Amino acid sequence: MLVRRLAVVLLGAVCVAAASAQPSPAVRSAVDAYEAGRIDEARRQFERLSRDSVPVADYNLGVMHLRGDLPGGVAKALPRLQRAADAGFVTAMFDLGRLYEQGLATGRADLAAAHRWYLRAAEAGSVDAQVEAATAFYLGRGAARDLAQAAHWYREAAKGGDAGAQYLIASMYEGGLGVERDLRLARYWYDAARRNGDVAAGGKVRELDARAAAGG
């Protein structure tokens, strides 16, 4: 089951309402109360912040419902997470995708709803969500199969440093899937994946180099 730690900062995501990665003293105080086990105090502080339209407060209240710190479970968590997501909190968008994908939001998997949330998070800059969106387009899972869109989102995730996405966009350039075949770009992304720790990508770099040397 999806359970996250309370968010002090944006966990690498981008919030359109607050670009600073530094938590406010009020958010820090609420998280400190939670981490010290003072759940009621944390709840009161987060609810006060929520009334002031602080997205991380709604996100953390949602997480507290998911973790069982507050009653209501997923039913109470969903509106909190959605409010945070609608305010631009990218981690909430991604987590909503997970909840729908895993069937926790409605009692059954809803891949179309999951894809919509992943796509929103992808558009907002989440590398993990970009991978999820790309895979949905590649497989036709929760979205119509669209190799050009798959290539777009794998490329974006590759730019963000995801080794798996780097390998996959390289293979798409190598095979001309969703993109014009381009062995130079294929080698570039295989090499990026290799430098990022993907062992198989090293073999692909050597293979493409050998083919180039042979004039193939």
C-alpha cells in the first residue's frame, strides 16, 4: 500500500504556489510535532495551514489518513490529496496516480484515472510520473497507444536522469519507434544510461560503435 513520510519540503517536486524548497517555520513545527508523536497537535497545525491554503498541509493530512494516524483511510485522504494536487503539489498528483493504479481509490484499478494524474504530474516536471506516462502510452495501458507520446515522455524522463528511460528512448531511436530512426541519438542515450549504471547499455554502445566502424 502506498504510504509516504510527511513532506517537509516538496520531495523534489515543483509546487506552482511555492517554488522555495525551504519549509516554512509553521510547516516545520507541524512536522516536528508529528515526528515527536504528538499527532493531535500536528493535525491541528496542519489543519490551520490548510485553512490558509498551504498545499503541503493538505498533502500531509492525506498521508496521515493513509497511515492510520487519522481515521477515515483512503476516503478521507483522497480529497486532501486532490486539493493539494489542484494547488500544484506534484507529489500529491503522483500519489493519486498510484492510488488509482493500485485500486485503492475506488476499490478497483482505474488505469485511465491513474494515467490522468500521472500525466498532470509529468507535465509539472515529475520524472517518475514521466516514466509512468510514457509507459502507459507505449503499452496502451490506461491511454490509447501512442508511440510518439511515449517517446516524448521517455525523453523528458531521460533528460531528468532516469536510467531506464534513457535506455528506452535509446532503443526507440535505434528502432525508429515513435521517432525518426537516429543511431547517433540512440548511442547518446545508451551512453547516458551506461554512465548512469545500466550495464546492458554499455553493450549497446559497443554494438553501435562496431556497426559504425563497419559502415553499418
